[in-house]
Amino acid sequence: MKIVPFVHEGLGNSSYLVELEKGQALLVDPDRSVQRYLKAAEARGWAITHVFESHLHADFVSGALDIRAATGAELFVPAAATVRFPHRAVEAGDAVPVAGGTITTIASPGHTPEHTSYVLRAEGMPPALFSGGSLLVGGAARTDLISPEMTDRLTRSQFRTITRAFADLPNETLLLPTHGGGSFCSAGSCGERTSTLGQERATNPLLKFGSEEEFAAWFPTTFPAAPAYFFRMRPVNQEGARLRSQIPQPPALEPAEFDQLRPRALVIDARPQAEFMAGHIPGSMSNAFRDAFATWLGWLVPGGRELLFVLGEEPLERVLDECLLVGYERFAGVLAGGMSAWTGAGLATSWAGLTDAAGARRLLLEGAVALDVREPNEFADGHIPGARHIPLGELERRADELPRDRPILTTCGHGERSATALSILERLGFGPLTNLGGGFEGWQAAALKVER
Ligand SMILES: [Fe+2]
């Protein structure tokens, strides 16, 4: 039996396509970009017959319904998730026969109350534990995404889950978690995405805690900030997402038509940040298309907002996939001919400064304020001397902390989050604005002074 992992680098998540006998396959925790699963299965001659959901996801819209629509696969969802679409509800201890083996379910609350893990037992291979957001490689998933009142209880559940729920499984059990390194859904995980129970029993620091009390006091202090959209996804996944085939594609719009829709829709400019600085539509949001595109879209744009797109080389289908992944489905249009068509039509265009480390240093000496929009741990690790710190996710709410009578230099790790920050500040009327291309990494490479 083969296991094909699919990783979304930006979300830090994995889903798994698993070969069964008789040309069948099962899928665990699929996200909404379902073409990749369907293509992988088709290329191998497998029919996807079963889809298992470990929990109601907070960080993406599930692709389970799209998979069923495409394949007729049966959906297995924890009963306590109380989803409102047809499914097979699973309870702890259930055994689901699959071709050539059995899936058994283990209650593993903590990351969410309904969280369920699945163990595949089949001839000729060690058991495979699909642990979702319970036990991760080097960590466990966060427990604060339901409500502040629930966090302590869920943290204690998570402790009992990771220390006891899998105790009967042997060391050679494959550990195949959904959340992983880089995920805002997890805490304390490292680079590897899969492991074995034996490896985790030997090395996972969370399994070294002596008491639940100690764990409950410490674990929540390790969580990163939660992107705003995390609190919108559970209800969407509970209700059941709309099928991709029911969501209209955005039309390609001539500049004048595109311009007419700007009062009601937000323009997302997905080009590289340097192209944004060189000329963009006033009021547009820079969100360069990269692994983190979906996370920042979901963090900064209100749910349900209608979107317009300015693209360069970025493939529209992939941009739409990332929008759909975090729940945006209202696509007003794409600018036909891109930014050159816009400027060619003589429509209003804005520019912003772009500089390197040496130029940034000059601007600061001349009185500009540096705004660093990275996460607190990154800022604490080292930053431009005197920089103000407002994490990007808080910028809109806290922009009043910034001066309106001085130039602002926006900075982050490489220059992409800071470009988004610049676009937000421009919309709020701040300026003049300059982005530090290359970010703090470029600043360090230029051997300039660092404050810690
Ligand atoms: Fe999760």
C-alpha cells in the first residue's frame, strides 16, 4: 500500500491519499484544492472510495464534498462534529472495513472537542495513525481555537490524548498528522511532517511533561497569533462548503468595467511586491502570490468580501484555489491585460517607494519611521534599531499609533508582508510610504546595526 502525502506549505498542513486493495483508495483531511487528489488517484488508477475527516477544520475549507461529488466516495466525519450534510458519523472505537484492511477510530479531543484520529491496519505494513491535530511531529496542535472559555479544558484533553489515547499502538506505528511545521494551527513542531510513534515517544518534548497541571499552565503560552479567518471556518465546514462547480469564475474585465466595480469589491493585487510599488490601482491590497497568500488574505480581508484581481504571471486558477481554500467565493473579475492595460487606459494609478537596506538607512537618518510588521517572536529575534512594531494582522486596528507627519518605511522578513502593510497604510491615508525590499534579511546581509 502506498501513502501519498499532499502538503500545503503556506498552511503547514498535510492530507493523505492512501492506496487500498482492489484499486481503491482513501483520503484523509482533504482541502478544497481537490484536483490534485483526483489527478494523483487517476494517474495511479485508484478510485477514491472513502474520505475521513479528523475534525472541523479552522484553517481551511474542507474538500470532502467536492471529492464525493467527483467520485461518489463515502464521507466519514466524527459524530460530535454534527455536520449538516449527509455523511457516515463515526464514534470512538468504530471499525470501518476498507479494501484490504480496517480503519478504527480513536477519540482524541483537545485541538477541538470532536477531534478523532484514525488507525489503518492492513496486511504487510505497520499501523498508520492519522492523528489530525492531536499528536504532531515534535508537538501537538493548539487548543485555543474554539473559545477562550474552552481553552483550559481542551488543553487538558489534549494532554490526555497525546499521553494516553495511542498507548496501545506499537512504536513502529506511522504517525501521519494533518497539521505540521509552519502551521498557525500547531505549536512547537519541527520541520519533518511524518514520524513514528516510537520516534515521538523518544523525542517529542510534549510527552515529557510530568503532570497535566504543568502542561495546562504552559502549553497555551506557546501558541502563535490566530489568523482572523480561523474563527469563520468551523461553521462553514459544519454546514458543508459549496461545490466548486457552483461557484462562478471571475470574468475578465476591461479596465473601465473593472473600475466601475471598485466601490463594491476589494482589489487584490497578487503580483510581486516590486511590481506593486512601481504602479498599482489606488486602494488595492498588495498580497503577492506565494505560500502565505491564503493565510494573509484570510487574516486581513473580511469574510464574504467580493474580490477583484490584478495578476501578472500568477495563474488565475491557483489564485482562485487559494481564495476558495480560506472561504472567499465571490469573484467580481480579473483585470484583462493586467496593470499595463489599466495605465494604458489612463486610469488613476498610485506608486510607492521601494528601497534596499542602504536606502532604508538613509531614509531613517532623514527622519522616516520604520514599521516592522512581523510576528512578535521574529521582532524579538532582532530588528532595525528604533523600529515600531505592529504585527500585520493588527495593523488596520492599530494604525493610529503611527505618525501622519513623517515618511514611513515598511519592513518584514523579505518584503512581502510589508508590501501588504504599505497598501493598507496607503488606503488609510498615510504617506509617503516606502517598502524595504528584501526586508530584515537584506538589512542583516548589509551588516547594518540590529537591535534586540
Ligand atoms: Fe486543525
